Amino acid sequence: MTLPLLARKPIAFQRTLLALALAAVSASASALPQFTWDPSTAGLNGSAFTADNLLVSNYSTVTFSGTSFTESGYLAISAAQLGGVTLPSGGLNSDYGFYIQFSGNGTLTSPGNPGTTPTLGTLTSLSYTLYGYNGTSSFGFTGNTPTETATGEVALATGSLVLGTVATTPLGDGTFNPSANAKLTLNWLVPGFQSSSPAYSIALTSFSNTTSQVEPFAGGFRIRQGGGSVNFAAVPEPSTYAMLLAGLGAVGFVARRRTRSEK
């Protein structure tokens, strides 16, 4: 048995054991979960790729009414990444493409003029659909209404809000940078399009937009080609919890043995 041997190790070793267990859990949590998408299963002109993050361009409109706001638009998927490295396009945005259409509402918890005052808010609802299409598409606006030109779209997934926050940061010259983060449910519609272990049912999004991407108008603003990312949440595997519990259990056992030996 190994646990009795641990009792003869110095306290520094015991601390190292705990540190290693925590580090293993931390490393597992910090790595973005990988997924594989196979566009061909949805009739799209692309081959399967494995990634852990999607880069998106944000074309959306935000309007205010008192302390409430609404937002809607399109998130065009511009590239896929794996381990922080952008993957070869493989025909993405030339032979085929993806976009997310969304709409939502929220409340400003710290309202104000975004050009002069930092604002904070929470999303109260949001729904979206992920589409795939063959060929190319352009994104823009007709007035304040976001537009896209794809044809023959295939709905790949849908989802709705779990929780989300928004904020604006003034830059001191009347301009401001809006940002948002959201956690969303994920419901796949095309069997075989995506694969992962475990199967992901949560999408995580984050957006930060620079001044040049923000176009204010009376009662709101447009975001044109804003920056963002989408990745997917994985439930920690039982082995990860087991590793942590084993480390904690071993340290606890050693501590008890040490206490008894000192009495």
C-alpha cells in the first residue's frame, strides 16, 4: 500500500501532492474543449475540422428605451482556432460559411450616456440560430437593420440565454467601447454535424468592440464588424474530480497520521 508510505514523507511533500492535484484540475479547466464539425453532413461544401474556438464578426444593432435595451443581428464566423492558432480556411467563407442570427433584451443596472459614463447591464432574454450555407455572404445594414445575403441556409443549432452581461466604457472623447459576455444553451439540429466527448450543450460567447466598429445613432448604436469568439463548455470529467479528491484524500490521511503520531 502506498498511503502508509506517504505518512513518512515531510510536510513539504504533502503540500506538493496537493499542489499537483490542484494543478491538474486547473490545467484541465483552462484548456478550451475541442470539437469536430463536419459541414458535409449538412450538405455544405466543406470538410471536417477540429477546433476549440470560433472567431466571429459582429453586425448588430442595440437600441435603448429608458433602462431597457434590445439587440439583434448576425455573427459571421470568420475563422476557427485550435490551441490559439488559426486553422487553414479549408474553403470557409469561399465555398461555404456559417453565421449566427440572434435577438435579445436586457436591463441596464448602471445606466447613463455611454459616451461619458460607464454603463453595466444584464441580458434578460436571448435566442439564436446557427446557420450554414454554400457559397459566400455579405453582412451589413439597411438603415439600422442588420442584413445578410446568404441563400439556401441550413439551420444547424439553436439556443437561448442562461445568463449574460453587457457593458460600455467611455474613452474620454465622446466615443465608447461596448462589450458583452453570455452563456447559452446549445441544441444541435443536424445529427453528425458536430462531435465531442462529452457532447457539448453550452455555448460561451465574448465580445469586445473598438471605437471604429461602433456607429452611434439617436437612441442606440450599430456594431459593424465587431470582434468576438464562441467556444463550448464541457462538464468536467469524473477522472478530473477523482484526481482532485484523491490528492485531497491523501493529504488528509497524511495529516491524520501525523497528528496521531505526535500525540
